[in-house]
Amino acid sequence: EAPPEAAQALNDGDAPSPNEATLQGQAAAAQNAAEPELAALDEPFAPPTYTQNIPLDRMLGEASSRLYGIRHAAELEFTIPRDRWVPSAQLKLQFTPSPALLPRVSHLLVFLNEELMGTVPIHTEPPGQRQTYAVPLDPEYLSTYNRIRIEFVGHYTDICEDLAHTSLWLDLGQRTEVELLEEMIPMANDLAFFPEPFFDRNHMFGQKVSFVFAGSPDLFTQEAAGILASYFGTRAEWRDLSFGVQFNELPESHAIVLATNDTRPEFLADFPAVDAPVIAMIDHPDNPYYKLLLVLGQEPADLKTAAQALAAGTPILRGSSVTVDWLEPLEPRKPYDAPNWIPTDREVFFAELVQYPGQLQVTGLRPRSINLPLRVPPDLFVWRSKGIPLNLLYRYTPPITRDESRLTLALNDRFVAGYPLEPHTDSGAITRLRLDVVGSDVADVASLRIPALRVGGYNDLQLDFSFASTVGNASADTCRTTLPVDTRAIIDGRSSINFSGYPHYIEMPNLHVFGSSGFPFSRMADLSETVVVMPEAAAPHEVELLLQVLGMIGARTGYPAYGVELVNDWTSASERDKDILWLGETPEEFRERPDANLLLNHTNTWLTLPVREQRGEWTPPTVPY
């Protein structure tokens, strides 16, 4: 799962916009003439309702569920989709307190978006037993992004108390959850909300994007749907996302309909014909709380143009309907330039890798880890190299004296090095240290080489600040308690890492790197060097598989598959100088190859082997698709 702080970035940023589509609003009269026939209702519809139970681990992320006297607060973060409101909500707490806690003076404080929702008493009889408590959450304080802060106020004695004493602890149980009663709200038919409501990054659980066709779509229509699926993948990133396909039938949900004047589902028979690529949003004919996104064209090639305009994310998308008059030519991509991959031709600064504000800064004596994901091309060949240069610059609240405070560096949960945090004689200065690798000039930036054998396609750079503390009793005869200082630390955004100068090599075929990064097809982020072989008259499940694969690759690269090409003929595909991805039954021409059985058996072996951790590779806790 993403770290809890990543929820701050759920609404920030758009999918890559390599071009700007010039869109002109379609005549409102045509839209208004068709909409009453599709959305006319004989009786009002009750809004769909949902009960969501969000578990602790999804809200807490990688942070610890154990609270102490010093690290006494836990923050639970969750989001609410934009097309829903919450009539009622509650926090169901399950926790186990230390048996040493005193009654009446030990308790929990629960805040929702910095507003106190209530206090939870901690019972001490019987001691150390699991307890449950429900705290109502006022819906008036809920927003799209929400944070619950649970503060632990614990005491084990009346005098001479040590905040760092080992008896001061409380453990939040994994059955702690937030229960929300969600109700859908009607939304305007405005393309400015796209990709909402068809995909909403604020969903806490998996989403399904439904596509509707009149029948088995032709190759141009499949390419248009594939571009949209890869675009949704770029928006989903690490979130669970799936696709559904139906022919001439609407699902009971939001849906995307691709149709031409000559090939339309029956429910669009009365919709006005178009003479150019058109994008429109209308109400679902069976339930106005759901929306339909119409991608229309005079001919199948128009659908691809409209899909490219949608994936470009242009801010000119406004109103219920637009006509795509002109689309700026796309800039050609270069190998290994996927937005989600670190550039391998230059030095990269940490500020370029930040995913949300405050990611590089921590507070407290026991702060959270600072994690930076490093996605590199899976064929980056670093074996037997001298290492990957890492320049590290950091600042911190200096300790009074030399103690055990230190910065620990790890890569993919493997310890690399630890460095002491030295006291500074000038508390007003910004400390600028370098890791003790070469030289002794403390004014320089820290320099370090990461062991290259520990670098894989997915990497997690972990930096942990640990501060020693003398909080507590000074001696047995003198009781003196010191409040902990507001300790802070930050990794400077000018820190950098350099993956340049390494060759690209990997043994193929390799389903492991395909599943984790879409390689080798993702070598070109727009899939311009990929040709997909689809079956003739593709069935719904075969089109769904195409969307699933392209959506997965889009999530890995962060760029829509504008350049993907689909064919039905294996022979014509094999004659092109492109990577070939076939879906469906094995083509007869391929079966005639002398090495066909060897390649297919090798693939079957990969699919049937249990998943194991590969040296130098890191698999995220939750992998979409």
C-alpha cells in the first residue's frame, strides 16, 4: 500500500499531457434534444447507498500501530469519492493497553480533521485486556480527504514519571476500522470532471471501469478503448483497477460507450448522428445517478482521435459535449523515457521524486521512515559495476551532546550504512553534512555509492532518523522530568542519485519483468514499437483482457498507449520490426516454429511457479491487476 502521507497527493497532478487538443463545444440543441429521451424518468430514483468499512492497515499504511509515551499519536487517513456524501460515520476502536496504566488519568483523544470527536477511557480491570469502543464522527467535518488522529495519554505513576518508560504503550488492534454510510449524489453532465465519475482516485477500494460496444469492436475501436484503458491505468498507479466489457448492454454503473454512426448500441439509436469525433456525457437511461461517457465518431478512426483527446487531459474539456476539431500531433517518445521511470541519462534530484508535500521531512524523537520509490528500467545492467552514485544532503535538529542519534540508510529493506548525527556549536546554522566515504570536508555534500547488486526494477530507498533522548528522571534522589524537544529532520531536495552510464541488457523472455513493469513493451512509453495480435471477432472477455494488459502497462509507465497498433493477422505482425503481444489462442503460424513448444512450456513454467522474492527485485505490497 502507499504510505499514509500519499493520501495528500490523491487529488494532485494529472495524467501526462503530451499534447493539447483543441476542442469546440458541440451545439447544445442536439444534446438537449437527445437527452430527454434517454433520461426521462417516470418516477424518482432513490440514491444508491453503500456501507464502507475501511480497515486500520489501509488507513495507517506502513506506520506502526503501537503508541508510546513519546510517540503517542497515530494518524489514520481515508478519502471519500466526490460523487458521494456521508450521512453517518463512526470509528470502531479496538486496542490493548499496557497493564501498568493508571485508571482515570489514562485515556485516548480522537480528532477528525483537527476537531475533537471524543475521549475514550482506558479500563484497567482486568489489566492488559483487549478493549473495544465506538466513537461517532460528525459528518459535518468530513471532506474528500480526511485524517483521524488518535492521541494516547498514558500514565503509570503519579510522580517522577518517565515519558520514555517501557510500560507506557498501547497497541491498536487490526480490527480497528472506520465505518461510513455513503450515499451517491447527482452530478452534472460536465466533462470538466473527467475522469470522474468513471474513475475516482479517492476510492479506498478497487474500482471497475465498464466499456460498452454495439458488438465485437473493430481494430480502430479496440485501439481507442485501449488508449482510454491505459490512461485510466496512469491515474490508478498503485490502486486496484479492473475493466469490464459488454456488447449492446448497459451495466448498472457508470460506463464508457464507444460507437459510430453505423455501429451503435440499441439504447443510442435515437442519439443524433455526428460528422466528427464527439465526446459527450449523459445520464444513464435506467438510473440518473450513473453517467455514460459517449465516445462517438462518423467512422472508427474518429474514435481513436476522441480517445487521444480524452487521454491528453486538456483543460478545455468543458460542458456536456465537445467536438474534437483538431488534435496536435504527438511528440515522438524516446526509449526508456516513461514518466514513472527515473531518467537513466542524467543526475536526478530528490525534489523530482517527491510524490506529496512533506515527504522528505519528519518530526519527533521516533519519526517515521522517509521512503523514496526508485523505478528504473528492468533491463538496466549494473552487475559488477562500482555502484550507483548517491549525493545526500540533510538537516536536523542538533543534539546537545554527542550521543547515539544517527541517520540509517537502507535499500529494499536491506541495511546499507548508518551515520551519526553530530551536535553543532551554532544552533542557528543549517547543518550540512556528508556521509563519511571520502574526504573530511564537512561543508561538502554527502557522497555514497549504493551496492549495485541490490538494485532492481522496483526499489525503495529508506532513510531513518533516530534521536537519542534523556527524557525522564535525572537520578534516584532528584525527580526531574524534561519534555521532549520538537525534533525535526529533512532530506534536502537537492540530494541526487545518478543511474546514467549503465548499459541495457536482460535475458528474454521474462514474464517476471513483464508483470512488474510491462517490459519489453514499455520500453517505449507510448507502445509505439508494440503490435498486438487480437482474435478475429473478439469476444467480450478477449477485449477485456486487452484493456487489462494495456491498463497495467499504463500504470507502470505513467503514460497512455497512444502508439499501440492492433492487427488480426500474425503473419503481418511478425514481418514488422516491433515487439509482438498476442492475446487469445496461439496462432497457427507460431505453432509451426521449431522452438514453439520450448517457448510455450517456458511460459507455462513461469505461470505455475509460486511467487518468490528475486534478489535485487522489490515487489510492492499490493500490485494492481
